[in-house]
Amino acid sequence: MTMDTMKMDMMRRNNSKRERNNKDSSNNNNDNNKLRTVDLSSMSLESLPIPSLDLATISKLDLSNNNLQNIPESLTARLLNLTVLDVHSNQLRSLPNSIGCLSKLKLLNVSANFIQSLPQTIENCRALEELNANFNKLSKLPDTIGFELINLKKLSVNSNQLVFLPSSTSHLMALKVLDARLNCLRSLPEDLENLVNLETLNVSQNFQYLDTLPYSIGLLLSLTELDVSYNNIKALPNSIGCLQKLQKLCVDGNPLVSPPMEVVEQGLHVVKEYLCHKMNSSEDHSSQHKRKSWVKKFVKCGTFQGRIHSGRKRPQHEGFTKLKHQSIDGLASPGGFMGVLSPLRIFSPRRSFS
């Protein structure tokens, strides 16, 4: 075979390879173009109609505002390219185990149903970025949910019956928003320091149940908003003084003793200075060994150096809200129990001084 013949043969092979690649790319683009949104919301559906289209072509499925009592296992298992599933405001009491087949799911909205627990298989939805399970009857979350949902950025579980958040919650390293208000939380996970991207934490309105916060809350390096209002907290962890990015702190409706009212009334910056000073003094009543251990962690993170520099004088109430406390049958609330649970209070934007 001559050199010219070899060159021509090689060129033909390269051209053939390019044609195959172009064909594969074209097929992929066509597949993406075939993906569609299906909207069956607000149709008073009590059951799902037998689908007349290929379920694998659906990327967004809206079944909200119907009367669905269940979602067939076989249907969910075939939604292979689904990225958004919205089933809020139905009559669902459970989710199918086959929801774990939705490997591309990014947003799941199951709010306003009657769901008592989430299937363990939800942990297989590793692409999930937002989970909204507000207004259900959840009494617990899957124990290992935090180990698997590594891309979860927003977890909303408010208005349920949760007593605890699983300890694995502290491993949701991508989490930016955690909303667990209006539950029955007795405590929060002890090891919160892994939530390095958490910006908003709302555990308000757990009323008489939540009476302490973990010391590790001071290691939430990205935290800008913390709402612990309407609980039974008497003392804020001194470590809150190390939250350098904190801009808004809501503690109204708690029987706070530390910091005292005269400090609270001077605003967020003064509160942080007060707590930071306590952490570095003999006033911190935690064991000496435990206190040194925590201080080392804060120093390592660069959030604590024994004092907080004042800088410019901050206006009073900056980023901080606190109302007069009344205790009614063990419930901490300003103005009485009915005022706290009124729809106006629960669903209206919170007044703040940020």
C-alpha cells in the first residue's frame, strides 16, 4: 500500500468517526428537545389517567391542587428524566417507594398533604436540591437523609409534628436554608459545624418544646439569619457571638435571661459582644475542658480571638427583634396564645429592624 493510499484511508476513517459523533450529538439534542412539561394541576383529579405519552419524555410534572390519594408505584418508576415534581395540596398520605428511581429529580414539592413519613428510598434522589414538605403530618425524617442528599440546598419541613431532626442533618453540606418552624422540636442536632453553607436557620414557634440551642451553632460560618422566636429558650449559646456574618437575629417570645433585657435592647452587635465576652470569661459555666475545646474550634475557624472589635457604633435594634415576654400555661408568647397562632401572625411577613 502506497503512502498516498494510506493517507486517504486514514482521512476516510476520521471523516466517518466525525459523522458518527455528529449523529450521536444530534440524537442527544433531539432527546433533550423531546422533554416536556405536563401540567395536570387544579383538575379535581382523584386518580391519574392512563398516560398517553412516553413518561420518560417528561421533565416537569405538576399534579398540584387535586384530590389524589396516592401516586402509583409503576408511574413514578418510569419518570426517568423528571427534574421537577409538584404534588402539593392533594390528599396524599404517603409517597411511593419508587420515588427513589428519580435520579435526576431536583425539586420535590409535597407540601399541604397528610404525609406521616417520607420513604427511605428518597435518599436515592441524590440530585435533589429542594425538598418542600411543609404542612404535613411528619413525625420524623429518614435517619440517614443527610448522608445521601449531598446536593440539597433547601429543606422546608415547617408545620409538621417533628420532635427531632435526624443527626445526619448536620451532614447536609450544601444546605443553605433550613426551615423547621411550627413543629414540636425538643432539640437540634449537636454537631452543626458541617453546615458550612447554611445561610438561614428558622426553628421558631416550637413553643414550650425547644428550650436550648447547641453550642455548635456558633460554627455556622455562613449564617446570616437566625430565627428562634416563640420558643422556651432562657439562654442563648455564647457561641452566637462568633457568628460574624449574622445580620438578623429574632428571639421574641422567649423567656430570655442571658443576655439580659438591657443588653438585648441595645441591638445585635452589643448582644454578640456580650456573648463573646461571656465565652472567654469565668462566667461561662460549662466545664473548663469543654469550653476550651469549643474555643479552640472557633479560633481555628478565625471567628473568635477573645473579643469582638466594636468598629462604628451600630444603631439600636439593628438586625434584632425582641418583644415583651408573657408566659401562658408554659407557652412563651407576647399578647397571648391565640395571638401567636392566628393566621395573621403565622402567614404575615415578620416585622424586623434589619
